Amino acid sequence: MEITTASLSCQGTRASNQDQTGETVGDRAACFVVCDGVAGLPGGDLAAELARNAILARFEGNRHLNAQAIREYVQEANHAILNEQRVMPDYHRMGTTLISLFIDRDYKLAYWAHAGDSRLYLFRRGWLYHVTTDHSLVQQMKDAGHQTDEINSNLLYRALGMDSGGAEASYSDVVPIEDGDAFLLCTDGFWHCVDEAQIKLSLQMVNTPQEWLALMNQIIQKNNNATQLSQDNYSAVAVWMGSPEEATLLHSLSDTAQFFPSQD
């Protein structure tokens, strides 16, 4: 099945960009990775880079995938960070979120793994699904039915490099892919600024994954210009299977207005 992709990574107003993205598209399999260094701790950028590089280095795009291999890729990424923590005392608490998507092109199957609050979305047959659950205190509180207004959204209970003795990530079941599926991997800096309705609507207005990301980037920049608030790093990777544009419809001009600066 044909795969087309696009990616973006922006520093925002932060002093550095701690996000990392990467991909490998082989003849039989493909791998996509987005990592976001844990905020407030030294070495987040290094942790994100180590995780991305470890997964892409182990991944073999000319072989079929299996679930056990995916776990090994992610475990290797986690071990790479833990090993570096031991030899670099100043970075002994560094960590990173992870969202990784794996595609078997011959068998038309998808798998994914995630840690932290970087997300994966799937657009299928006109519907947008948020298919990962954030490993955050805010999400735990929401799931328990509690108010989260006063909770720091950056508090994570799972991330690569977090030596808690438990699982390093969550793993999906095997999911069959359909022609027209569109995946979006993104960091919290991205999804905090573009809600699910805007993700879906923007997809229904474009013909390529590059256009999709560009349109969502427009709304992030428009919101930032309007609020003048500090903007986190934000990164995303769009992955289209086959021809998603054939399943989308152009909405009205009034729907498109939110994506573009006003001409006042």
C-alpha cells in the first residue's frame, strides 16, 4: 500500500527544541517516531534523540513486523536512556515521551507504542479517533471523574527513562489498515493548540499530508498571535495510507476561516 508522509517540528517560544521526529519507509514495513523530552529536567533533548535513534537503528523496513520486535525496539530505546543516565550524572533524571507507529505494508497492518502524553490519532471513514491514552496525572484524574483545572498537565507517570520498575510503554493490538486511513503522531505542544474538531476539519480541506500539517500549523500560529502566550515546542508527523483525500470533502468557506489570519 502506498504511504505518503510529512513532518514538522517547531521550537515555539522556548529556548531550545526538545522534540525529535523520524521515519523509515521500507519495501515491506515502515516506522514513524515522535519524541518529546520531559519538561523541566536536564537532558530532555538528549533523551528524545536517544530514543528516536535507538528505534530507527533497530527497525528493518525490508522485513515483516511482529509485536515482539516492537516491544524490543522500545525497550532498547528505554535502555539507551537509562544507560546514559548512569554515565552522565547531571542527566540522571532525563526522559522522553514517545509515540511510534509501525506499518506492515504487505499485510496492511498497524501497531503502535506510546509513553507519556504524545498522541496518535487515526482518521478513518470520516471519523477521527484518539487511539492512545495519555500517561498523565490529568488523564488519570479525568478517568476517575475528578476536576483537573488545578492539576499540572505536564505531570507524567510513564515515560522512557523513568525507572519505575513497571512497563516502559503501552502497546496496541494489531489493527488492519484501510485504504484512506490517515494517522497523526504529535506532541502535547501540538494537540494542546489544535483540538480534535480542527484536526478533522483541516484534513477535509487538503490533498496532501504536507498541506494537512501546514493548515494545522496556521491555526497554532493564529492562536499564539492572538493570545501572546508562551508556546511549547510542537511537532507532528502525518502518515497517509493510499488516498485519504478521496474520502474527504471541502467544507464551507465559513469553516475555513478559522485557519487563516483575518484581513482586518
